[in-house]
Amino acid sequence: VTKGRCGAVQPSLRKQRGPSGNRRRISHARVKGKGQLKLSIEVQGRTLVLHVMEAKGLMGAECRACDSYVKMSIVPDADWKCRQKTKTVPDSKNPVFHEHFVFPVQEDDEQKHLLVTVWNRERHSRHSELIGCMSFGVKSLLTLDKEISGWYYLLGEDLGRTKHLKVAMRR
């Protein structure tokens, strides 16, 4: 099995460009079934503090429970110095993590992205399968007046490496 690798390219947006260059909304049908991740990102000076809280509905209703973990990094990161991960939570489609991670931001990191990926570790091997991912532009995180917090859809690799999509609150 070939494993996907997420790498951020552009700032996070709720819309994407179609073949004609026009922006179009991300279809909720494209994100259904991968699950959701609850997190918060707080800015403290030139430091990002990421709190990975929990996930739900990992790998969709048709799949068994999984052994999941979350990896975070500021990308691109050629020397792998900014990568961190949660502990693996075994046998759960709704894992609870409650782990905090600190990412100091240098000036040259402002054009990079905070990439958050969720993985399923296969029980009988050292291989992991990408469940979904999301990306936040570092520069936009540093300039926001409020904390990022809530549930976010796990997107496929192609979409998630460039965007994030917050779950809409039901009324």
C-alpha cells in the first residue's frame, strides 16, 4: 500500500479554485466519511500552541475501529525538526487525545503552514494509513485576533494539504 504524505502549499481557505480558475465551495460530500478533529490553536507571541482534543467518526461508519494518532508539523520542513505527534489511541473511532504542542515561529516560517494529519496505525505492522488532514497558514494564524477552536473536517490529502474546513454549528 502506498502511503500518502500531506504537504502544505497554500493558505487555508474555505473555497478552492476550479479548472477555470474560479473559486468554488468545498462540497460537504467530499469530506463525508473521514471523520472530524477537535482542536484549538492559540497564539502566544511568536509561538503557536496547538491543543489536540479528540476525534470522532474516524474512517466512516463502514469501517472498524482504528488505532489513531495525530501528527503536526510546520511545513515545508526539510530537516524534520518541527514534527510532533500524539500518543496512539487504540481501538477507537472516537479517540480522546487532550495533548498540547508548542511550535515556536521564526520569521521564515510565516510563509509556511501548520499541517495536522490523522493516521491509522496498522496493528500487525509498522505502517500507517492517512485518514485525513488539514492545514492552517502560519501568517494568518499570527495575525488573527481570536483563537482557532472547534471541530474541523478531516479532508483528503489533496484538499487537506492546502485548506481546512470548520464544521458548521447546527442551529
